[in-house]
Amino acid sequence: MTSASRKLFLWAPRVLALSFCLFLSLFALDVFDEGRGPMEAAVALAVHMIPTAALLAAVAAAWRWEWIGAAVFIGAAALYAMSIAPRHLDWILVISGPLLVVGASYAWSWLYHDELRTKH
């Protein structure tokens, strides 16, 4: 494995996870379109940001232990898919699909942990 590919497989899960958290947090912005007062909007925003905060905590733990990222992101993909199916199959692709990709990239990084961190 080349040095460039090692860096890619090492950093891809982290970048993808942070990008997904940013994407997920965009859905919380709809609280400002509902005509709420400032305090109600702040509370609603905080509630809508709970899933993002949980995933960010997983990213922080997975920075060191990739298996945590694999378990959390794959588990979140399965949980979301089970909770929303069969009503909104398109939502499953939009949310669970990227979660599964991030989880798989963490799993890959975990399985090849030693090889990715060696300097050749």
C-alpha cells in the first residue's frame, strides 16, 4: 500500500463522518421557518441537534478507536432504516446510505489499523 493510499484510508472515515454530521445538522435549520420565538427556536434547535451531537461524540471516540465509529455508524444506519421503513424508503437512502458508507470506512480503517499507521 502506498503512502498516499494509507493516508486516504486513514483520514477518509474521519472526513466523511464530519461531513455527514454537517449534512445532518442542516436539517435542524428548519426550526427557524416555523414562526417560533427566539427562545422556542433555540430549544427546538437544541433538540434537533441531539443526533448530530451523538454522532460527533462517536467521531471523537473513533478518532482513536475506529471500531467505535464502525459500530456506531453502522448501528445508526440500521436503526434509522428500521425506524423509518416502509414509510419513506427514499429517506433511508439519503440518511442510512451515507451512515453505512462512513461505518464501512471506519471498519476498513479498523481492520487495517496497523498497516495504515506503519511508515514504509
